[in-house]
Amino acid sequence: MNLFTARLTGKMLSTDAFEKTIYEMQERVKRWRQIEKSPELAEYQELKKLVESREFQEKKTALQTRKYKDTDEGRKMMMFERLRNARSMRRYQDALKNEEFQAFLRFRDTDEFQKVNSLKECLKSSVMRRYNMIYHSSYFKNYLAVQNSVELRQMDALEEEIKTEDFQKRHALWADSKRWLHSEEYKKFARFEELANSKDIKFYFEQRQEKIDWAELFRPAFEDHMESSKNWKPGFGYANPAMKDGHSRTADLQAYAGGKNSFFVDGRMDIETREESKKALAWDEKRGFVEHVFAYTSDVMNCKDAFSQEGGMFMAKVRSQGTGHHFFGLSTGKTDKPLVALYHYNGNIHQVGYVDGKQTHMADLTGMLRTMYYVYTFRWTRSELIWYVNNLEILRMPNRLPKEAMFFFAQSWLPATEKGGQGKMKVQWARVFRAVD
């Protein structure tokens, strides 16, 4: 793949722009996770469930649209007022307050009451004459009619109910033309709206709907900004402790220096290939391990003890200069297992892919500037393997890797079949992100 064309057409972001994208994605996930655990989101979700419920919506509609006269409280109050203000009821209530009429009622309960029917007796006393007038009046007839009426019983029952605290509260609610704005339901709805329009809640659901699935990939399980060698040690990180780790091959021009050619400076790891003589133990295909004198030195480093992981996403920011082969990738520590190349410069061209036994599955990259850093990414899912340079997908293959954890290792070497020379591989950072399928 020609990366020069991809850069020109804008398909591939610059390394700076891509690193900014990674940072923004990490911050996005961090913020999303913080909001996910926040009491505000929990409150929002509870309120959402409430305000979207059928019961709440019906209550809201009723508070906003129901007329006072159509409410049970309104009907009862209007009926009470109609009964109380009826002429017969007003005359009845007036009779209850009239002292003279009350005196007449008390007199009615005495034995003397029968004398009001005798004209002769009534003429003897003005009081008796007055009682006689009341007895034969429409006023008294109204009193008797109301006293035993259904209307009076209805009015009394309504009055008792209206006096209760519960009715007064309900009546105050429905009599209020701004009842919705003054209701507890409105307070909950307003709080729901406030939360729904908050920056955090809006951000949370925007990400959840559109971007979080991809951003989830950028949750680091391991990070190394190459400030020190604490995560790295010399050698290939062989799983078998009996194997001689960090050995060279007689088919190469360099001896590995046991970490002495690896430097952690200016926030990066440099692995140098130098022109210097060194005698070291080397593997020979015919004779096994032998002492061999090399004209160059270099290094191989691994971070097996710092992390290992099966699946996920592995990233590194790398470049190289000078002569030689440079490799940054993944290993299981077993010689019969594949090696994954996040970055490989084979002395002529850049490549990504993996080596499985004697077979190689590599994609060649052209149009790259060796003096520039690129971010190399390898994504390992349950079903496929994907390689990227910056944001640009380079290679996609079915998952043929072993179902076991792998770790980073970095190596620079000089094949004996090629001209020797000095060179350097520079690794600015390496990161591992958890598996998300």
C-alpha cells in the first residue's frame, strides 16, 4: 500500500492528528465512564422512567388541561355552593341564627305550645300572639321542609368532607389555574429536563449512540512512555527458562548486547546497532551454540514481566534510521508460535503482518518517510486480525494466532546476507488496550 498517496488524498491522518484523536477518544471514554457511575445519571434514569410512564403522562395531561369544573373537587364545591345559596337553605340558615325563632322552637317543645291554637289564649299575651304568627308562617314551613330534606343532608355531608385537610389540599390544587407549575410532578419533570439538557447527560447519550463502541477500544490496560527501562529487560522473553535468552545467530552480523545498546532518553527507547567487535554465544544451524565473533552489536528487549494479553489492541509509535532490520511486535515467548509485526523495516521496505513458522503473512508499505514517526496498531479480535498505520487500515486477516497471551518485544539486527552498517530504532511509546468485541 502506498502511504504517500494516502497522505495526499487525506485518507491517512498525520501522526500528530492521529495521536490527538487517540487522546480525545481516551478522554471521551474516561468522561463517559465517570458519568456512567454518577448520581446525576442514576437520578436522570429514574426520572426518565417516571416521566415517561403512562400514569405520569396521564397526570401531567390532567394537570395541564382539566378544567376546574370537571374535577370531583370542583363539582362538589359548586354543588355545595348551589345548595347553600338556595333561597330555602338561606332562610333555613337564617332561622338557625334568629334568637326569636330559636325561642319559638324551644317553646314548641313545652306543654304550653298547644295554646297557640286557642285564639283566646293568644290574645292574652303579645308573645303568644308572636309565636302564633311564626307557627303559621311560611318561614316555619320552610324550616320544617329543609330540616327533613335530602338537600340538607347532602349539604351537611359535603361540608364535612370539604372541611377535611385532604379535600382542602386537593381543592387547592385543582382550583389553581397554574396547578401544573405548582405541582410536585412539575418539579420532577423540570428536574428531568434540567438533567436531560445538561452537558454531561447529553454527552453520555451522544457517545453511547454514535461513538462509544469505537472509543471503548481506547481503554488502556498497559502504557509505557519510555521514561525508564522499568518495563523492559534484555532478551526474547522465552517461555522455557532453560533456553539461552538473548542469543544471536551466526547467520547475523551482530551480537546482542544484553541491554547495553538500549537507551531510554528524551521519552523514548532507542535500540542502536553499532559497529564494534564482540565475541558472544551464537546459534549455528549445523553446530548448535558456538562462540562467535561479531563485527556489530545491537539489542533485543522484551516487556514480558510487565504485561501479557490475549486479544485487544496493541499500539506503538516507532521510526528507524540508518542500516539494518528493525522489528517491534508481539511474541508468546515460544519459538514454535507466530510473531506479530506491528512494525518491521526489512532493510528496504516497511511491513506489517505476522510470521508463522517458515511462512510470512506481510503487507508491504511504500511511500513512507523513515525519518517520520507513525503509529502502528494491531487489533486482535476473536474472529480477525487488523493492522493500521495511523488511522489507515493496511491489512485484515482471519484470526490465526494462538489462543494465549502475547507481549511486546523489540529487536534490531543485521542479516549476514546484507551489507552491514549502523542504525537505530526509536520507540516513543507503546500501549495495550483491553479486548472489546
